Amino acid sequence: MLRALTLAAALASALPAPATACARDAMLVFDGSASMDELSFDISRKTRIVDARAALRDALPDITPFRDVGLLTYGPGSNADSCANIDLRFGPRADAATDILTEIDAMEPKGLTALAASVRAAAEALNHRTDPGIVVLVTDGNETCGGRPCALGSTLAAEAHDLTVHVIGFQVVVDFFSWDNPEQVDVGAGNTVAKCLADRTGGLYVSTETVDELADALRVTLGCALIGSTIFRTRVVP
């Protein structure tokens, strides 16, 4: 079951304020699949991509002055096989907020969800076998390209020098009957298969529903040990 946790006090007491720069570079892996642009049954709600852009605009200026961040997206692209549309927009760079927002604002979501292949590509971009790094995956749910995120998490844990994968589930809807999501049945009710990536690399899996929750989760996972004093309102799945 998802548990609502208020972590601000614990983080404030246990973690130091950010240094001049974070020790590890990071890659943001962003879900650009078609489901990010779907309307829910509640017609008053915005699409996920609209809310995600708002959360990025809120959070990134607090993060990128301290950590070099790169961007990789999946879903839209020119390949007929949308599972091959994994796009390394750029590697980690300083003060990347504007560059990330420009790319995401121009994105038109479409295609499928290549979770495992995208995280693998982000790890490679960080030279994970020799260099420390962080991958933060933002996704609305399922692997739909036949990849195996759980197996990948184990592989990355074994071969990486010092790599942590954090996963932020945003308005996740889990499909247990997807033929191209072979590991989903092993994960458990209510969780996306992407949770394995965090579990097996020592990262966090955070379930978010609102713009504020997503922004806070980005600060905690992509930021340094502690960015400011924002209350972390997201729901963390143990």
C-alpha cells in the first residue's frame, strides 16, 4: 500500500545543506510516450505532460546551479519503431534548467515506453562503469517495449562504479495484462515495474499525483542532499 509520509523534518535534521556543487553528475530520463498526453476521465485535469512541465519549471532552478544534469527522453521520434526513439538530448552540463525546459516544452508526446532501454542509455551516458552518477526516471507507468527493468536494476548494481537510479512515478496507471511488460506480474499490486530499478540500485521510488508532489520529488532525488527547506509531500513506496 502507498503510505503518505512527511519527510521534511527528517531530511532537515539528517542531511547537510548543499555544497557548492553536487559530487555526482545526473541524467534526467523523461517519459515522452503517448500516455503523457492522454486526458483522464476527470476533464477538469490537465494532461500529464502539462503538469510535468509545470513541475520542472518549479524545481529545476533550485537544482541545476548545484548539479550538472543531462536529459534523455523516450517516445517521440522519427523511427517507425517507437521503442527505438530513445533520444539523448545532451549529457550532464552546468545550469541546465533552461536547456531542459526548452526540450520538454517542445516535445509532442507519442509512442511507447522503453523504460529499461532508456535507463540503460542514461547509465552509459554517465560512464557508469567508471564514474559515479545518478539517474532520475520520471514515468507514468509501464514498460511497453518488452524490456526488463528488474533485470536491468540487478545488472547496473553489479557493473556500475557508483550509480543510483531514482524513479518518480507520476500519475501512474499500472497495466497487469500488457504482453510487452513481462516483469510486471512480479512487482505486486499498485506498483510500476520501474520500482525495481530503484530497489536494486539503492534509490528511491516516489509516487506522485500533483504538480507540487512531482516538483518536490525532483528536488529530493535530482537535487543535492537537501535543496532549501521545501516540505516533501510525495508518497514514498517502501
